[in-house]
Amino acid sequence: MRRICVFCGSSPGRDPRHAEQARALARELVSRRIGVVFGGGSVGLMGVLADEVLAGGGVVTGVIPHGLAARELAHRGVADMRVVPTMHARKALMAELAEGFVALPGGMGTLEELFEMVTWSQLGIHRKPVGVLNVAGYYDPLVALIEHAVAGGFVPEKSRGLVVVDEEPARLLDRMAAYEPPPGPAWIAPEEA
């Protein structure tokens, strides 16, 4: 993978481990010469991530809608800042530029971005790995919800593996690099194929 899109909060969160792991992920990406595509903001975990990648000499591409550029304070240190008209255009361009996706802790926007990429994978729109850096158990309830949806018959068993979850940045990236998407759209149950 040459570029990974990182979805993360425009807030740093209350737990300092969130920012620590954002920095750790940034350093790991730089050490592997993997560029970062992110939401373009200078605040919260977005800013922490971009600052650390830039400090390490890494490559960063920001994608931010016009309406949020001033409100989220578009990161001035990012030379490759793409300003787009809408949130839909933001997600589409981020997906196009990246060869994989990682979600750090974040709020509704991060969750929405994560699930859109998982849904696209499930539908066969892309075959890129989708990872979750489960900092301090932040995503434990989400993992439990996915398991609950599988058990309830709303998510096919083979879709369980569409989200790679790990607590350590290096291990997460290794697992994403080894990711093999299921053949065909993952939403089709084996007995229907």
C-alpha cells in the first residue's frame, strides 16, 4: 500500500492515549513510506496525525469541503490540500486516493466514513482493506455490535472479516497488508451464491 486514508476525530477525545496512538500510527506509516490521506483539518486527532506525519517527513494529502475549511481550520502545513464542494465529494476523493482505510477514534463523522467504506467493500465496490485501530478499547462496542448483527442474520458470516481490528499500529498495518478480500460481493450468503 502506498497511501492509506485515515478517518479520525476533529476532537482529541478525553483519553490522552488516543493522541498517543495517532502519533504512533503516523510514525509507523512514515517508517513504511506510506502516504496519508485525511480529512484536512488541523484540529483534534486529524491535526495530531498530520503534524506527526509531516514532522517525520511523510506525505500528507488533505481533503476538506469548502464549508468545513474555515470551521475545521484546514491544516496550513499540508501542501496537497484538496478543497471539494461537499462531504460526498470528500469521501469519494479520499476513497479514490487511498489503497486502504484506517479508523482511529472519532465521532459520528468517523463512524459514518468507516461504515461507508465497509459497505462499499461488502458490495464489491472496492476490494481495499478497512482497519480499525482499537485504541484503549474504544471500538469494543462496535466490534460487539458487528458480532451481534452477524448472530442476528443481518450481516453475512463472511462479512465479519471485512473490518481488520487491532490495538497496535504496526500489527494492524501488517494484517491489512496481508488482507485477502472475500471472492465476489460479501453481502451474498454462501447458500445464495
